[in-house]
Amino acid sequence: MSDEAEVHRVPLSDLVTHFQKIRNEQGEEAYHRAVKNFARGMILKPRGELFLQNAFPDLDLVAIREEAEKAQPSPPPPPENPQEVMLNYMKQQVPNLKTQVQFDLFMQCFDALRKAMNAAYGLDKPSYEQFKGALDMLMNTGLKVSAAVEQLQENPEATTNQDFKQAPKQFEEQDVQSALIIELSLIQSGDELQQWYTTNKDRIHGQVVSPALRNHLLDSIRAKRNGFMS
């Protein structure tokens, strides 16, 4: 079925007669209200504006379109990123997790717990004992690591390993990636892009570490570069 057929389900003459009947029986105000309500529902449809021009040549279709667009429902919010949800939960529920080494250890514990519980649910006792032992070892390591982190706060020169001193990159990378995407959108030339990339190489490759975020960022950079080359 064509777009025009979709709009013209009711013959134009019958439609005009219908609204004229409203005018005759209910008056000018009711007529204009009915016409505007009909036009707002029609104007955003395929060929709807052309149909309205033929049916109601005196109608202000620019105003009708603006009203119809304002009345359009807002698009649903994008689905939450599961990784971002988990990271926010970790920041709220594990407030003593403050360094990269603690974050990495936490994720190893989570993986061992996942494997242990999966083995338990599958009644795989040998695997359960194996992963439970690994989890116990990792949790004990957490005590030692955190003691070292606390000591380094008082004497940071004692190690060059930044993982014991810096906050987890995963907690900040969403903001870093968003900032880089905005900066990228403002670049106007290939030379400017190369200079920006060289300046921000550490932020791009060192501070955006999750594969999904990093891949999206790198794809955006490649697309920008290809746009300047075309």
C-alpha cells in the first residue's frame, strides 16, 4: 500500500463534508478545534502535509507541525551499560576500594567466587574446593595489599608501582572517554586530529581500559580520520 493510500483512506470530499457538518452544527470554534486536532495527528505522517494543504488550504501548517513535534513522546532513555552499573555499585558499596591494585584483586575475587558457586550449583565438588581455595587466598592477599597501600600513603616514594597509589582507571574511564569524544567532535582538520591524538595518546590508550569503551573511542577516531581523507 502506498503512502498516499495510507493518508487517503477517507475521500477528501467526505472529509471536508464531515468538518463542514461540525461547523454548521457546533459553530466556528468547534470546527477550528476539530480541524487542528485532526491536522496535528496527520501532519507527521507520510504525505500528510500535502494532504492537509489540499483539504485545508488556509490552515497554518507551520504552526501545526511545531505543535505536533512538541507533542511527540520523548525517546526512551538508552539502556544502562551493565559495566557502568557494576562500577557504580562497587564505588558505593566498597568505599575502601581506592587503588588499581585493590580493584584488580577485587575482580579476581569476583571471578573465583563466580566459578566456585557455579561448581557448587553443578555439584562439582573438586572444582568447588579448588575455586574456594583460590578465593580464600585472594581475600587474604587483600589484607596484605591494603596494608601496603596504607603504608604507601605515608611514604609514596617506597615504590614506583603506580597501581598501589592511583585510583582505579575503571572508575574514571567513562568520564575520560566522554571528554575525548567531545574533543574529537570539535576537530576540523587532519593535521589537528594528528596533533590531538599525539597529545592525548596516554588518555586514549592508558586511561580508557575497558574493551567496549576503548573500541568505541578508537572507532570514532578512525571514522574521523577517514572523513578527512575522503
